[in-house]
Amino acid sequence: MKTIIKICAVLTIVGGLNWGLVGLFNFDLVAFLFGYMSVFSRLIYSLVGISALVYLFRAFKA
């Protein structure tokens, strides 16, 4: 379970940094690297969202 939490932490940080780039510079790094709404970029967005949900449920569990 600790490994899953660490992976979720990395994905959540990557997602936060990407949103920071979008907000500050109107630059979407995931879309730049993998294409706008390609299968791989959608997978990354989905994994980041799931990671955020894991952290949300974990925060209210404790």
C-alpha cells in the first residue's frame, strides 16, 4: 500500500505542476509531450485524477 501512496504522490505533484503551468503560462506540458487529448495524455489525466481521489479519501479517513 505504501508504494501506491508514493505513486499517487508523484502523480498528484505532476498534475499540480501541470496546472500551475497552465494557469501561469497557458502551457499544458502533458498535451505538449503526448498530444492534445491523445490516448496517452487522457490516461495521464485520468491517473492524476484518481490519485487526487485517493488522497482525498485518505485525508478524511484519518
